[in-house]
Amino acid sequence: MNYKLLGKSGLRVSELCLGTMTFGEDWGWGASKDECERMLNAFVDAGGNFIDTANHYTNGTSEKIVGELLAGKRDEFVIATKYTLNGRPNDPNAGGNQRKSMVQAVNASLKRLNTDYIDLYWVHAWDGITPIDEVMRGLDDLIHAGKILYIGISDAPAWKVAQANTLAELRGWSQFVGLQIQYNLVERTSERDLLPMAHEFGISVTAWSPLAGGVLSGKYNTNDSNQYRFGDHNPRSKALLTERNLKIAEKLMAVAGEIGKTPSQVALRWLLQKGKNIIPIIGAKKASQIADNLGCLSFELSEVQMNELNEISKIELGFPHDFLNTPMVKQLVHGNNHSKLKL
């Protein structure tokens, strides 16, 4: 495992992040504590130090298991957790981005994780109503209090993240160093604004659902695909079973077959090679699945293979991106020098 700096910080994190949404069986489909320990050990043995959880995952059990498994060696790891999701639906202040939700959540997470501080604290999802200065000042106060070290944001519009970091820079507050988004071969719409914004601001990107709910593992392209189409418990996976996505998985399987790797490994390798600031979040219910995912570190895709995967999964960037990239507009903006500009 190699290491990367997290955004514009000096924090070293592993190039893969271990997602722990499956830690605990409270939701009926997660992993037992013993299996979680085996998954964690496989990740750590490969050099991983970056662990991602959330206060809402398996009703808080995920954080408890992470805290128990890292007892006595907590300082060796970068622990990331989140706040925003409402665990008490009848209480309007039990969720959202506001200070009250933030303070309640961080104190509860610290207890469940059995730690004095959280390395990276994520805004789990933008709530659409809390003033951005309240969020950024509140997070900065938690940093000054020593409860958290760095901050990130997940599942938010690019313009809101840009507004937040610009405001924080102006006020001298801590800025987001991480952006967590859904990004994989079948879901590339973040390339329109989120990824360019993250690059411009020097923000690291952690990509959740890198295998698109299992679609990119190739299991839905097998002869037994009907049992998955109609018997799988995950509604997200069913929604992803489109003709386009199955063709992408088919190409992925072909590339994997050429180089003797699994489709999951190739899908993760594609992400690693899409940008130096991209960190895939790997998650599973079995240690064997984590071991397979870690195989993405042992090879590189060729330029031809990357181009094949890029081509079959490409999207339209839409307006204004496609418009601004037309030769006519480039000519109008840059004159006869547009082809000579190396940006």
C-alpha cells in the first residue's frame, strides 16, 4: 500500500480506504464482529491505515466495532466518521448540518469509538437549509476543541463545497480536505463539476460504491444473473441493472480476462488511475472479498485498456462543458492560438 496526502494537509492516508458500513448485523445483512476483525486484519496487513465509518452505520454498531478492534493501537490509524443523518426521526434537531446536530453527533461518536479525537469528520450529506457559515464555523470550533483534526464533506453539490472552502479561506477557518462521492465506471456524472472542483481546490476524493453495488464484479453477467436480478436484497443494485451498465461490466470482464485479474480488481484499478487525488473506499461482508479487492494494488492498466473502459462508460458532460469544448467556441475565445494552448 502506498500513501497519499489528504487534500491540502500533511495527513498521510493509504491509497485505499476501508469502508465499514457492513460492520455489524443490525441491518440484517452486515458482518459479525469476528468477520469484521478478519476484514480489518487483511486491510492492515496490506498496509492500510484509513478507516471510514459513520454514526448512522448499523445504528452505531459500526463505530463501536471499529473502536473495539482498534483498542490499544488507535493512534496508528486515520479514523473518519460522519454526522448529519437523523437517528431519532421525531426529533427535528437529531439530524441535519446545524451545530446542535453536529455537537450531539460528535460527542456520541467519540464515545462509541472510544477515542479522544476523530481524525477526519465528514458532513455526511448536505441538508439544503443550514447556513454554510454555521457549518464551517462549527466544524472549526470542534477542531480548536481538539475533538476532530480535519474535515470533509460527502454527497453535496460542487457549488456548495466551493462556497464553503472559499468562505473558510476568507475567514481563516479550516477548509474541507476531503470530498466523498459516488464514483465508478457506471456512475461518472461527478466528472461534470465535482471532480474538477476538487482538483481546483486541492481536495482529495474518496469514492464510495466503487463496484456499483456489485454490478462491476460481473456477477450480474453470469448465467445465474436472473437470481440476482429478482432475488437480490439491494434495491440499488436492481436499479443499476440497465443494458448500458451490463455492457460496461461485460467489457470489464473481458479486460480482466486478458490480464488474469478479477473484474472487481480492474474496476478499482481504473479508479486509482483516474486521478492521483482519488481514493476508492472498499467494503465487503467477507474477508475474502477484501483480499480480492486488495489485488488491485499489484498491477496497472495499460493506456489501451484505460481508453477502452473510458470509451464504453463515457457520459455527456452537458452544458456548458460540451459547448465550451467545441472547436468553434475555442476559436472564438482563443483565436488561432487555441490549438497551441497546453492547459
